[in-house]
Amino acid sequence: MKYLHIYTPGGTHYACLMRNGNVVKYGQHRFPEDHSTWKIAGLERIKAFNNLEFIPLERIPELLKSGEPLKFKNGKPRFTVRDVDHGTARVWCNWNIRGVSKLWISDTIE
């Protein structure tokens, strides 16, 4: 089973299943893999003038292989997360705290 791991500049670690986006880890909290109330839909690339470009979950492996930096030259996050929580689509704002500072895929939840 593959997991997508996301670290925010604020230090929070999230993990979700690559097959369906179910969030299975948030900080020290763990969730059952079969729950479907909170999902990661993908990433938002932060572009000029705060425009966003959606990158669906299934395209994240391509993004990682491309080697595109996760941060701008000034150190601020280049990506943030789009999730769906209880049916409501959200984009994580305040990118200095909730942006993406680290991103990887692994076979373990840790």
C-alpha cells in the first residue's frame, strides 16, 4: 500500500492513501484506512498573483519525479493542499504555516 506524506512549515505531518486519498495520519492521530470523511484531493500550485493550479492526487508521483522545487526562491511554499472534509472542498490557506514543505510517497505510514 502506498502513502503520500505531507509536512507543513508548521511541522504537522499528514499521511493519506494514494489509492483514494483517505487521510490516515494527522500529527500524532491515526484514522482507519477505510474511513471516507476526510480525503486529500490533491495539491494546488501557487502561481503569480495568488492564482492556483490544481494537481490531482494521481498526478503527484509525476510532480515528484519532475524534481520541481517545493519552495520559491524566498523559501515560501510553492504548493498547498486541497482536501475534502465531510463533503466540503477546501484549500489550505495561510501557506506559510499550512503549505507543503516536504512531500514523498512511501510504503509505510510513518
